[in-house]
Amino acid sequence: MQVEAQYDRSKDLKRWQFILLGLQHAFTMFGATVLVPYLTGIPVNLALFTAGVGTLIFHAVTKWKVPVFLGSSFAYISPMIAVTLYYLNNAGYEYDDIQKALSEGIDLAPMLGYATGAIIIAGVVKILIGYIIKLIGIRRFEKLFPPVVSGTMIMLIGLILSPVAVEMASTNWTVALISLGVAVFARLYLKGINRLVPVIWGIVAGYITAAILGEVSFTNLTGATWVSAPEFIMPKFSLFAISVIVPVAIAPSIEHFGDIFAVSAIAGKKFYEDPGMHRTLMGDGIATATAGILGGPACTTYSENTGVLAITKVFNPWVMRIAAIFAIVLSFIPKVGALVQSIPQSVMGGIEFLLFGMIASIGIKTLVQNKVKLDGKNLIVAALMLVSGLGGVRLEIGNFVLQGLGLAAVVGFSANLIFSLTKASDD
């Protein structure tokens, strides 16, 4: 896949401006990162801590080169809940809902330990897949993901996420459109550092509007303490938990390829070659295993932050590391975290209209830039990927589920491989 060199605006920035851009990335990742612990019962400040630590680990493994943020993975929500409820019921309780158990004061840490123990193994699986990629070599790996496959994968990242933006924005379209409008205005018409922080301007404008309309709840803010250390959970191991959670690691590993292709296309650097896809996946795996050891949710690369890169064109990985430091600091200051958490969904929905749309557009740009001839076998490969990725198709084998981007990637490289070996027509 060819990538076009991009001018990195970070060369024009001062140190304090990097902090502001890092804060912007922290705002962007916050909503998704805290939603996972809310649904699974893991303490929110623990999830923020493991996201920050996981991101720094990823950067160290990838030689400090790749501008990526690792937040809580949504792929593991259902299996984590299943494992927790299984051991909760084994302990003599009768619950089929995590939130109900939490509201009645049940300590879920002993049950969550089995889920986080399995997450450690899931991280090891990612590391092993990364090692396999290293063994087969980047050139052979690239042949499995030619531009028609990688470009369509990037496009699908934005398209698959777009319903999330619409759902969040629909909670209050007035607030969402003001957030979106201010962010677009800041990006296109403001100058200097203001042009590089459109997400912050959009969030501020949307938040003020929502507060005026009575859409902001300060309940959690008043109840939150100023200082509190993350509550770590001791991991436990069982064959049941491993059998439910570990197979899930395959799908995020495949989706990881699309995320790295997207970051490479946006930044104009072949990160899948240097430091290499094997290193990025191993970094993801080590971060996930570390999160499991500490009792947090699995880590994954965040497309929301990739969208911010596309808007700002500031590709220096330091902005992500600063966001990681913010996440760690927030994990010790629940009051500030509660303030950020009070941002209404409609505000972030408006912002995500722009972020996810930018990623889909980058996918189209990748196809054009690589002069992909959408005819013959390429047209069919793209068609199969789009339908399998967007059509709601699910491949289920036991606890293993492949859908969305992961399924589209498998369909894409399988179809391309078959068409190439059988010398299918390009016309």
C-alpha cells in the first residue's frame, strides 16, 4: 500500500501547545474508555489507569513511533459479563444483570478476577499472532492486504462506527449540530493553535449549550471524591473463563490491522513496515495482558483518536503519550473524571460525525492514491467486504464470533488470495 507523505504540523508547535493537543485526545477517548467498565463492573478509575499505562507500553514496544491511543476494548464486554455472572451465581447469588448487582452493593471483584485473568491469556494470544507475522515477513503479510483490501478496511472503520455517532447525536440534535458546527468552524476558519483543537472548541460549545438546555447532570460530580487510588483486582484463572474470553482475541487482532493501515495512511508513514505490524500487535497484546494483571479491561487501538489525527494533522506520538498521562492522572482524581463524564452524549455524537467521517474519507483517498482499478476482481473484493462488514453478518463458532471489520478483513484477503491464485480477470 502506497502512502502519501504528509506535513506534520507538530513541527510548528510549542511545548504547551502539545499539552493542549494531548488534552484534546484525552477528551476524545474518555467516553468510550469509561463506558466499558461501567457495563462490566470494573472500577472506572482502574480502566483509565490501565488505558494510560497500556498506551505508554504500546509506544515503548513500537519504538515510540506510532501515534496511537489504546483504550478499553468493546469486543470483550459480553464475554466478561458472562464470566462474571457465572461466578456470581456460583457464589450463591441470583443475578442476570451486572448493574443490578452493583446497585445492591455486591462486591464483584472476586468474580471479575476470573474475567481479567482470561484477558491476560487473550493478550498473550495477540503477542503470539504478532510473532507469527514477524516470522512470515512483512512482504508476505502485505500481499494478503493489498490496497483494495486495506483501503476498504479503512473506509469500513468509519462506516461501521457511523451509527454510533448518529445514535449519540440523536439524543439532542440541537446540541450535536452546535458541537459539530463549532468544530468545523474552528478547523477551517480559525488560526494558530485554535485551528488544531477543534474538538475542544466543539465540546466546550456543545457543553455550554447542553447546560443551558438543562441536559447536563452534575449528580456524579457532586458525589465524586477529589483523590482516590485505582482499586486493582487480583486476576484468577479458570478453563471456563479462558474458553469464553480468549477466542474473542482473534477478531480485535484482525481489526488491529485496519487501525494501523488507517494511522499509516493519515500520517503518511508506513507504520506497518516500521516499526512493523508485528510490533504494533505485540504492543497491543502486552498492553492487554498488563491490563488483565492489574484487573482492567482489554486494550485496543482507538479509532476516535485516529480521527483527531486526520483533522489536526499533528502526528507526533507525544500527543498520545500526553493523553495517556492525562488518563493516569484522572484515574487518581475522580472529581475531574466525573466532570468529563458529565459531557452529554449529544455533544460527543456531533464531534464523532466529523471523526468517523474523516476515517471513511481516508479509506476512499487510499484507494484513489494507490490507483486501485475498481473493476473485475477488485470490484468484487470491495463489494464482498462492504456487505459483510456493514450487513450485520456474524460468523459464530462456539464462543468465537467474527463480524464487522474483522469479518470483512477475512473475506477480503481470502477472496483476493483465491482470485490471485486462480488468475481471475482484472476487467
